[in-house]
Amino acid sequence: MITMHGLRNVFLILCLFALIHGNIKAQVVYNLAQRIDVEPVWSGHPVGFALLTDAPWQFLAYYDAERNMTVARRNLNETEWTFKRLPTKVDWDSHNYVTMALDKDKYLHVSGNMHGHPLIYFRSEKPMDIESLQRIPAMVGSFEQRCTYPVFLTGPNGELVFNYRDGSSGDGNTLWNIYDPETKQWSRLFDKPMFDGEGLVNAYHHGPYVGPDGYYHLCWMWRDTPDCETNHTFSYARSKDLRNWENSKGEPLTLPFTRTTGEIIDDAKPGEGLFNPHQRIGFDLQGRVILSYTKYDENGNNQVYSVRLEEGRWKYHQATDWSYRWAFQGRGSVPTEISFGAVEIQDGRLVQTYSHRERERSGRWFLDETTLKPIERAPPPAAFPREVGAIEMDFPGIQARSAWDQTDLGRPHQKGDVRYMMRWETQGTNRDRPHAQTPPPAMLRVLKLESSH
């Protein structure tokens, strides 16, 4: 499956392709202001890296040429990096991304390289200091032996929150922890899992994302086995504080969510085309939440569906009418043939990115505000230097990878903008199995981008 880091950068990939291969003028054009080499890194398979800037420092978390989890830091006024190698190495699993965050007191937290493995978590002993990173063997001390999908997020009062899956695909629970900067201790945000597979299934969730209504919006689907075609039952909940959850009518929901609780949006069965990386949360011009997902239509073709809360009820819209079936199945990191983004607002209109194997390879649609159907092609909101997507390495199957600075995620592009992204190159996914050949290490770079006024 695609990692959360990969999902966050689908938009960037689509916009890059539109810039390089299309002829639609972008609203904001970025120029390369600075290129900073970091060091050669692992390029055998894609796995998510992290970039975080908090002036005057910039941090990277990644796997070096020897597969060691590494954290690098530089002063924004300098180009030299300092490095901290951490005692864990990545294998051929694209689920094992690295993520990091700063707490209120600027202590650095790093986690990753886990796919059904014991918790891997590091915390600095000094603010903004990578040299003092130390492995913390436990956060809470229970249900930390089969961890996957670590995510740091910020609570409504600036709290540092961490969630992860305990268990395995088809048999797992989702747990949330909250950090106390005074005691430097973690505790459970809830006294029970948020999602409980009851030993039979596990939930794949998307979000939570804060909407214009001030709610945290969350959606998820369940899976019966490690095989991706067994996804089913697309569901939803919302919260003002991450602790108390309710359905779209404001009625309280009791944790943990199970297969029969939460608010079921689509009761699709296993084999009906729900794909867990394909869940998106967007909002329309009135601030109403829109949930987008894929499943098969009555003819067995993949379609994008958008469900909007209209006058207190969910209304279902089939956004596409594709005559193509991508029959995904099996285990491991699955190469995707169809992708799309959340419904967004551009120029006062609804817009959505898309990518399809048998259509134009990428682009953006303007959507009809009533039907949520595509009505015309839309320009990308931003265009980037060709260097971002250009391939440097001469090796079969090499692809460009890039990731935004975490502090820029979700921020609208505008003229006069300054942003950072990281880019490197790897082979493609291979369902988490070794490739026949391994390319040489690729240079990891940070690019400083500036848009013209």
C-alpha cells in the first residue's frame, strides 16, 4: 500500500507532471533559489523521508546509503549538515517510512521503520538537538510489539499526539498517545483503542483533518486479511477535541470503533473495489465536508465517488465514468494505476487532481458545484523547476521522489512564497520484495523554491 507520506505528495507529483508534459499555465511559478546537497541515500525502493523546518534550523529524517535511519540538521543560513545515525536499518519494505515532530518545548521526536515490529522511537534530550537523540524503549509500555504507521499530529491546544497500529493487516487496533512536555511522558489519549478489529479485521484510517467548521474529520475502511482486495465498509466520524467523537448529526459515538459502529458511509463488501490508500477528505465553498473514495461500479470499472454532507444528510455523487478496471489484489506495497486528490478550492471553484493509466496521465478538474462531476480541465495551482522531476541516475526503473517540508503541508500556494522540498531517486515499488538489481545511492537534496511576485 502507499504510505501516508506518499499520499501527502500525490498532489506534488501530479502538478509536476502537468508542468513538464502539459501546456496549461500554472497560477504560481516557483524558481529554484538554492540547491543544498545532503548526502547519498538508499535508492533500492521508495520509502518515505521527512523534512521539517523550524527557523533557524532545518531537519531531515531518512535512510542513508547503508540503510541506516539518519537525522540531519543545518542552520538555514548555512549549507553544511550535521548527522546522527540511529541504530536501525530499513529492509525492502516501503511501509517503513520515517516521521518526526517537535513538541512545544522544541524537543525532537522521531519514529519509523516499523511494519508489525516493536516500537522504534527516539527523542532528543536537548531542544532542537539531534546529537542528543536517544532511543526510548517504550511510550506507554503496552501494545507496542507490532507497530505500524506511526503518525505525529497536533491537538487542538498544541498537544503532541501520536497514533499507530498495533497488530497486522487484517488483525489490528489503532492506538493514540498524548505527550506531556512537563513530565516528558506519554499516556493514552483514550483508555481503549480508537479502532478495534476484534481479532478479525483492522481499520485503515485517513485523517483527522481540521475543516473550516473547526471539526477534526476522520474516515476509514476495514480490511479482513492482508490482501488489499478485502477492504470494506467505508465509515466516518468527527470531533472538536480528538477525545469526544460524533457522527454527522452530532450524536455521540462510543469508542472503540468496530466494524458495526461509527457512521457507515458505504457498506461496500470485500472485492467491491474499496482501496485503503484512496480515501480523501475535502471541503466545498460552503465549508461542507466531502469524502472521496474509489470502488467498482455496476460494470466492474473503477470510479471516483464523492459523498457530501448536504442539509444534514449524505448525498452520493459518482464523479467519473471510466471504462477501465484496475483489479488490484494481493499483499505488499501495491503499484497504483489510478489516483486522485481531495476536493479543494481554486479560484473560487471546486477542483480535484487525478491520475489514470488509460487517460491523460495526470491533471486537475474543475467540478460542478452541484453534481461534483468534472466539467473542464483546471490549471495546476503551482509549477516547479524541471529539476524537481528530472531523472539524474542512469539505471532501469529509476523514479524521482520528493516531499514537502511538513510545515508547508496544506498551505495554499501564493506569489512571493518561499518553500522547501526534498528530492531523491529510487526504484519503484516491488511489493516489498528485493529487486533483481540494486542501483547506486542517490543524492538527497533540499531545494529552496521561491515564487515570483
